[in-house]
Amino acid sequence: MMGSALVNHLADPLVWLLGLGYGLGRLLPTVNGLSYMEFLASGILCYSVMNSASFEALWSAFTRLKIQRTWESILNAPMTVTDVVIGEWLWAALKGALSGVAILVVMAAFGLVKSFSALWILPVILLTGLTFASIALVVTALAKGYDLFTFYFSLFIMPMMLLSGIYFPIEQLPVPLQYVSQVLPLSHGVALSRGIVVGTQLDNIALHFTVLLAYAVVGFGVANYLIVRRLSR
């Protein structure tokens, strides 16, 4: 069951990676000292984490919360709502992390990972999963149906993909959009990924980690508050 879900979540980033990486990669010069395939793959890695963690914390979590009422059954045991929310948060983050690891393995198979030091990306992958799982759980807490999730992907996830340096350097954006990019969590995950996995210059490491951690902690706190209030009505 989990294997098939993982394949489904991997299909989209792999299509982007192979289609754009080989298609545009043959037409483009190096980007910031990297081949386009290296540049793209290190960004797609974080996109894959975001995509899988978000899907699990949105559609799957909402199904357990609202449709199947699994959460209500769990709460018959000596557990609190916060316990359940923590479980959903960690599970979604783990699903995202597994997707990221799978992309890392694909990158290694294509010769895009230069050394074992790339394994330092694993804590970043997990933190990125926690970040986007917490944000998605906030949306789940507010949702009355699945329609809200489509708006979330269309109005938040998709624009963030284009503004976070996955497909082209952030410096190519107009200056106002560069400022917007700096407050998006995905931008900081991509910056860390690119520096750790393919060896670009990595500045402001503490800032990148702090932004991701802040989104994760604040997002979880808000999600937990909203879900506790929702289930206590």
C-alpha cells in the first residue's frame, strides 16, 4: 500500500526531472556552474518532499478526520487530540522524506551526486517534510471538503514551485519577486539541497534552517489549535 502511494508521488517529480532535465538540458548552458540536470535535480528533490508530505497531510489526513472518522475511533483510547495531530504530522513528514530519499537515489544512479557528503541532506529532507506537513495540516483543519486542497495547490504550491529556484535561479526574477521568494519555505530547502547535494556555494545556512524550523513549529502549533477546537465542537 505504502509502496504504491510512494510510486504515485514520485511519478510527477520524475517526469519533471527527466523531461526538463534531458529536454532543456541539451539546449541550456551551465546554470550557476552546474549542468542543468544537476541544477534541476537538486531542486526537484525538495519539490518531491513537499509534494508527498502535503498530499498526505491534506487528502489522506482529511479522509481519516472527516470521511472515515478514524480520529474519533483513536480518541476512544487514552490519547489526546494533540497526540493524534503529532502522529499525522510525523507520518506525513516521513512520507515526504521517503520521496526525497528516492529522488536522491535516482540522482546517484544518474551520476549527479558527487560524494557521500550528500547524505547530510537527510536532516534537511526531514525538516522540509515537517515544514510542509504542518502547513498542510492547517489547511486540513480549515477544510470542509476536498475542494480547498485544489485551491491550496493552485494558489500556493504551484506559484511557490516557480518562485523558489527549482527551474531557474531566483536572481532571474524581478526584484520584488526575489523578496517574495525569500519568505517562501521551499526556497530555503532548495538552497540547502543545492549546496549539500551538488556542491554550490552555500551561504546563510543558519538562516535557511531557522526559516524552515519556524514554519514547521508555528504551522504545527496553529494546526493543533485549530484541530483541537474543531473536534471539541
